[in-house]
Amino acid sequence: MTATAVRTATAVPGGPSRLRRIGALAGAETRLLLRNRTAVVNSVLSPLLLVALVPLFGSGDAPLGQTLLVSATAFTLVFLTYYNLVVTYVARREALVLQRMRTGELTDGEVLAATAVPTLLVTAVQIAVVAVGVVVLGEWRAPVDPVLPVLAVLLGAVLMVVLATLSSVWTRTPESAQVTTLPVVLGATALSGVFFPLVALPEALATGARLLPLTPVVELVQLGLTGRTWQGEAVAGAELWWAALVPLAVAAAWVVLAGAASLRWFRWAPRR
């Protein structure tokens, strides 16, 4: 980020409110993202291509539209939100941008949140595009509980942001993010229930997979869209929300743990 962009984001006269400060920095970050055509193309195309490949692996008994929406949520959160933010935070840190931001009016939380805003907006647009595509294909089915998928996406977005800040701690360069993010990008995604139902795994492995960061988000989206638990049981009403308690607790625990670890170890400047 240029010095001009930094000044624009931080030096708003008259004691700007928190939202104005975040909005100013988010606007600068958005302009930087749009200037990087490679990043824009990768952000838009990669998740969509992965979503298109999911039906080739077989979606079981789930309708195509619901399968596409579940996979779009998972892939977009991981490959767009999480990975892009790791790269962004590391690049800004190594260029001393994060350090300079802290000398202005923005708080630490505002700097991290505003930097994440453009990526989160692209994430929301990606999921919306897939939803529109499902409607156009005639595969749309009304969700059993529309609140739960929305809550899952919001919780998943917060989770990916705090995981990205934590992953940036041991990521020395933007290029090395290709390696340091593999546990989440490959491991957590493979065992999230997107490619195959967890009930097909041995009980011990399935239980462990449910504790990974992406799995509860997938569970919640599937539960809200189809009314079926990870074991394939049909639920509705109070039973549906009762079934949602475990994945909600797991996702919330990841947010708290990753957030606390980020507060403790997040680095604002390069190692010397």
C-alpha cells in the first residue's frame, strides 16, 4: 500500500468514527485488490471451478442445488477468505504497512478488520453468484431453516479471518503461504464433509473430523438447507437447532482459541 493510501485511510479530519476509519482503509484495500488483476481472477475463478467439480465426485442423495451451495460456502471461505487474507496480512506486514497503520488513529482491531473487508465482500458475492446459478439451473429448493445457513456463513467468515491472522504468525513471506496454509486448505477441507459424508468414515475419524475448523460450518449449512444431520437423520424445528448446538459450539471454540492466540502472537513487523 502506498503512503498516500495509508494517509487517506488514517487521516480523516474531525475525529472520524470507527466505521468511517474502517471504511476509509477498506476502500484503499479494495482499490489495491482491483488493481491486481491476477488476484481478482484467482479469487473469482478458483472457488467457482472447485464448486463445479464437486458433482463429479458424487453428491450422494443430496439435491444438486444444495450440494453446490454447501461446496460454494466451504471453498469460498477457505480458498478465498482464509488463503487470500493470510497472503494479504503477510504482505502488508513485510512491507511495514501494518506497523505504519498502528501509528495513526486506527486501533489494532480496526486495521485487521478493514484489511479483511474487500475479501469478505468478494466472498459474499461469490456465494450469491452460486445461489443465482442454482436458481437459473432450476435446482433451487427452499431451505428447511434459512437462518442457519446465513449464521453459518457469518460465523465461518469470522473464523477464517482469525485463522488467517494466526496463520500469518508462522508465514514468513506471501509465497510461503502456499505451504503454511495446507493444514486448513487441504486437511480441513478434505475432511469437512464436502466431498463425502463423514458417516462413511470410521467413528473415531469422523468424530475427529467434526472438530476441524471447516466441518462445523459445512454441518450448519447442510443442516439449514436440507434438515439433515451429519449422520443423515432428518430433523426440523427445535430438533434442528438442538442438532446445531455441537457444530455451533465447535466453531465458536475455534474463533475464541484462534482469536486469543492471534492476540498473543500476531506480529505487526517482520522478524529481524
